[in-house]
Amino acid sequence: MSQPDLSALLEKAREAQSKLQSLQRELAVRRVEGSAGGGMVTVVASGALRILEIRFEPSLLETADPSMIQDLTAAAVNAALANAQRMIQEEMQRASTGLTLPVPGSDEPR
């Protein structure tokens, strides 16, 4: 078995870390939506898992009771955050697909 080149391993690790940090910055500014009540409440979240905006259909505010508005808002927030998490997971998987680091004690990169 040949020994892996430690400097090459460290350089690949630095490259991978740099790419992931860049991806995190990119994802933080992306926006996704979630809605509830057939679009009566829509929430916009960022890839940093922050709520950016909550929109209500005007008719909901005129006719619905407060507990219904609260329930729809919570459901829309949860949907937006789930969509943001899904986006992050998909992008991280896509980004890590090409990363291959040599494994100590092995001749093959993984």
C-alpha cells in the first residue's frame, strides 16, 4: 500500500471546505416559498432558514378567526422551512458528488 500524500489530502480538504462555504453563502440568499390554506397564507424563507416575508390574502383577514389565521401561518412557515431544508440538502448532495478524498491506507480515492 502506498501512503497518501498528506499535502495533497490537505489541499483537497481545503478545496472542499471552500466550495461548501461558497455554496452556503449562495444558498443563504436564495428564496423558497411555502403556503397553506390553498395559498391564503404564503411564507418566503431563505436558504439560511430565515423567514423573509409572510403574505395573507386580504379576504382571510376579513373573514377568518384569529386561531385559523394562526394555524395557517404556522403551517405555511413549516412548509417554507421544509422547502428550504430540501433545497439545501439537494444542493449539498449535488456539490459533494464530485468530491473525492483519498482514504489513508488505501490506494483508491473515495
